[in-house]
Amino acid sequence: MDDKLIDVPRGLSGVAVAETAISDVRGAEGYYQYGPYSAVELARTASFEEVWHLLITGRLPSADEGAAFRARVREAQQSAELRGVIASLVRDAGRDAGARAPRPPVAPLAGLKAAWPLLSAACGMRPVFDLDEADRRADAIALAAAAPVVLAALHRDSAEPLPVHDDRGLVANYLYQVTGEVPDAARERALSAYLVAAMDHGFNASTFTARVVASTGADVASCLAAALGALSGPLHGGAPARALDSLDQVGSPERIEPWLREQLASGRRIMGFGHAVYRTVDPRSALLREVAQGFGGARVEFALQFEAAAERLLAEHKPARPLHANVEFYAAVVMELCGLPREMLTPTFAVARTIGWTAHVLEQARDPKIIRPSARYVGPALAS
């Protein structure tokens, strides 16, 4: 058996483990696509729901299909089952029967990880192995639609989500449910651009996790909860808020270069720079820089100055490895400009990435082969 094993790079780096028609990332070229479309162009021109439809069906919707899809999402976000799940999470967090003091609120991402299986049980969702394509997709849509509502309710620690505005899309409603303020068109468009750009990005750790679980025939909620568990790891999900923390620590333009040199001399990472795949400019970062510049203002100008100095000093420090601003740097700036509090930046990323996870779950569910790699044993020999 042992002589049949194939040695692969640590972490499966550069190994194609499956075929997909959902997205393609070309790190050397600084380009990525959703199906036949440039992901960056979709972020500029298409709505969140339109790209969601593309990822789970393989095509952009017609006007009628788009309207029906938005109505389906709104219906899922207002279901009695979802309201019950949110109420149970908030109630359990805030009022412990017989306790003298309530426990602290449930963190949004931890709550979402619990909410999906609870919602699945409440709705009687079954393993994808037992479902046809239409039923799998229905479960995927309902669970993905629940994510922004759950996250916003847990952020506000409220068992009663703010009402959905039927004349606005998911992005505007999410901003409203988090901040309590109806967003203007500019902020809705800016956040939509980020969310579309972040929906999917190759076989990252959380996406691969979702596919592994889906390959067992498990229910969609289990796939999503597992993916979110992978995303929670600090080596994967990152933390856009850390980029803002860096800007705050620097404080003023004259402090940028001394602060950066101090970070590099101490061996600390410059948050928001460098990427595991891109060896050129991250196209998502370039898009979001453009979005941020549309707002203007001192914060954006400071971020531009920081980026320029960081890239120059990183080039001096590591001339053999080009390091540019990645998606987290300007994503943090854009989300701040849209009014999202710092603690909701990573949960907002999860709203986007959930769409990609569901697309991969649906695609993997069509393949009857379970994902079951081998390991090379390096432990002690069998005792005689």
C-alpha cells in the first residue's frame, strides 16, 4: 500500500484536488473570474443577488428571474423558523434561568455557526445525499439568506431583527440591520462591490472544508458550519480590522515611515499586505482602492499614503518577493466608510463567502466520490 502513495507539497499547495466551474484565480496574472465573467467587473456592475444567482446556477438572471430570486431571499429572511432560532440564541445569551447575572452576548460568528444547524433542524433539512438539485439549492439559499440577519441580530443583541425593507436588496438591509440607519445608495453600492468581490476565491481552506463535508453527503448546514469553523482560524480568515488598527497606531502621515521601519526591523507582519496566491497586485485591492477614493476624505488619503510607503519599504526589505496591499487593507477602509463597526468586519466577510461556500457545496454534491486522501505514517514501527 505504501508504495502507491504520492508525495505532495505541504498544505497541498499547487495541487489540483478537484474540478470546478465556479471560479478561477490566476495569481501570477493578478486576475480572477466567476464563471465566464471577470469578478472585478461583476463587482462594479452587478448586484449582490445577481452574482449570488450566477454562482449557484451558473448564469446571471434575467430581470424576471432576478426579481423572483430577491423575493425568495426576502421570504427566507423573514421566516418564522429563522426568527425562532435568533430568539433562542439571544435569549440563551442574555437570560440564564436562575442566574443572578446574564451571560455575555453570543459573538456574531460563533452564533452563526450554531444558528445554521438549528435552522436546518427547525426546517427539517436533510442530507444532500438524499435530495435532488432543486431541494439542495433551496436549502442553500435559505441558509445563506439567514447569515446577514443572524449576524446583525447578534451584533445588536436583539431577539427581534430590524424589519426587512422590501424595496431594498440584501446589502442595504444588512447595513440597516447592523447600524440602525437606512444607507444611501453610495454606501450600498460600495459594500456590494466588496461583498461581490469576496464571494469566492478558489480552494481556500474554508471552501475546501465545505467541499470535504459535502462529499460525505451531509446536509448543507453542516457544510457551512464546518467552513465557518475553518474561517475562524487566524491563519485563514484574517482580520480586516487589524489594518485599521495599524492606521490608528500610526496616527499621522509623518509617523508612517518610522512606524513601518520599526515593524519590519522587529520582524512583525504589516497587516493587509502580501497574499498567498497573488504575486502581483491583488485585483480585489485595486477595486476597493477605487471604491474608497470615490468617498474621498482624510481617512482615504491617509490609507493611500500608508499603502505607498508600505509597498516601497517592503520592496526594500524583501526585493525578491513583491508584496502589495491585499483585499483586507482597503476592504477595512471601505467597510468603515460604510458605517460598519470594527467588530463586524470579519462577520461581513463571512456574509460574502457564505455564497461561495454554498456554490461549492452544490457542485460537490453532484460528485458521488467521497474526498478521502491518505497519510504517510511516520510514527514508530510496530512493536514485536
